[in-house]
Amino acid sequence: MRLTHRQIEVFRAVMATGQVTRAAAALRTSQPTVSRELAQLEEVLDLPLFDRVRGRLRPTVRALALREEVERSYLGLDRIAATARSLRHFEHGRLTISCLPALSHALLPDAIRRFMAAHGQASVAVSTLESPLLEESLTEQRFDLGLTEQREAPPATTLTTLIEADEVCVLPTGHPLLARRTVRPRDFADLPFVSLAPTDPYRLQIDAVFARQHVTRRMALEATSAVAVCMMVRHGLGVAIVNPLTATELVGPDLQVRPLAFSIPFHVALVMPEHRPASPLREAFVAALRTAAADLQARLRLRPATT
């Protein structure tokens, strides 16, 4: 004889109700059938599971231990069933998103807020990666979607532009350059400058502008992220040029933004893998992302020069 699912089901019902009669009613079967299944279970396991006392079943210590294991198994089955039910209605689900660190501070949080307002039971996992690891992971179809600053789609993906803007100047409150509506390259001459990392593509473009204009800055500090650069500027350690999304998110009493009189283009794009099965929630998230991007693009255009 082998252990069967029916025997475990009967055992669980008897343990829950405390009586063969009630267990039979719960299982919609007869009392003799329940008694027979319990006897077979004890025979298969070669364990006495119940003591018969005055016509009632009293679980043994072994039965109580077995019940714990059975309930753990049923809990797993219940969880699987609940997950299947939610998938039928797409109530739950998990989106995996990869993006540059700067985009996890700006744009993406607003998009997630909009998405979760309509899909509160869904989950979103955000992984931050630097280029080219970001683009490689999207090519490998490891994420449902990604956000990049590249203009060319990585292999096996599609790319759509979300935001077009220019880098901006960030200044500490009270700095003399705040009197200007736009900041020119020569305005940075001899000022302490907080730079991005030497290999950062925007750092290379910024340095090229000043080299062409023969403007010398005091290269006081470097940081690997725009957020760190802005924090240093906020504490009066210098001036800087960063992407407009980070600047817009961090502007406040101690940090101000001015447009540049020259253009260093900034670009944000949505990347979607072509061969990864699409999550049922992906299109809803993309819609929220497009709305957040349009709102942010409008804020960048409408920001007064005197802010």
C-alpha cells in the first residue's frame, strides 16, 4: 500500500474537526469511509496516530507532529492556488526594471507612483546598473523593460525616446552666477568646479566645451553620480553641470538651477526586450512612464530662468 493524497486529506479533516463524523461531513463522505482511510494511513505509516477513548479519537504526539508537516504542505498549495487566481485577473504580478542610477532618483519614482495607484497589489523591482552593463542586461532579456540615456537600441531590443533636454548648471544659494539668466562657458573661469567621473560621457562633453573655449576651471572635486555632485554644490564646495532630471529633483533652498548658454544634450529612452515574454502589467506601466515623462518634460521647459 502507498500513501495517498486522500489519506492525508482525511487525516487533516479529522485533526481539524476532532471527530470522524464531522470529518465525514466536511469531506462529504461517510463515517465508515473516513475510518477506513485513517486505518490504512496508520498501516502505511506503521504509526499509531490516534488513541480511541470512549468513542472519540485522541491524536498521539506523532499525529500532532505529522499535522504540522501536513499544514505546511497545504499552506504551500493554498499559496499556489491564490497566485493562480490572481494571475487570472492580473491582480498581482511583478515587473522587473533596469535603469541608470540617476533615473532611479528622477522620473522612475513618479512613474511607479502612478502605476501603483491603479495596480496596488503588483510589485516592482528596480535594479540600477551603469552602462554598458545596463544595455547588456537588456540584450540578455533579463528585465521587463529598461531606461537608458543611449540613443541606439541594444541588440534584441526596441528603443523609444521619452525625454529630450539639455544639461544644466547647479549653483549654491547666494552664488554670484545666480544673477545671470543663462550661464556661459567663460562664467566658469577660475571657479571651483565639481566634476563627474573622468570616464563619464557627459564629463567628456563638458570638458570638450571648456577646452574649445580655452576656459580654465578649478577642478576641485569629482564624484561618480549627479546626486553626489549636487550634494557637494549644495554645501558650497563648487559649481557644476549635471543632467536636468537630477537637478530638478534636488532644487531647493540650498541648490539652484540655471540653464546653459550652450547645449549638452540629455536623452532618456525606454528600452524593451524583443524576446522576453511580456508581463500583463507591462503596458500599464509603460503608459504611466510616458505620462510621468511628459510631465517632467513640461516642467523642464517651463522652469523659469529666475528660479
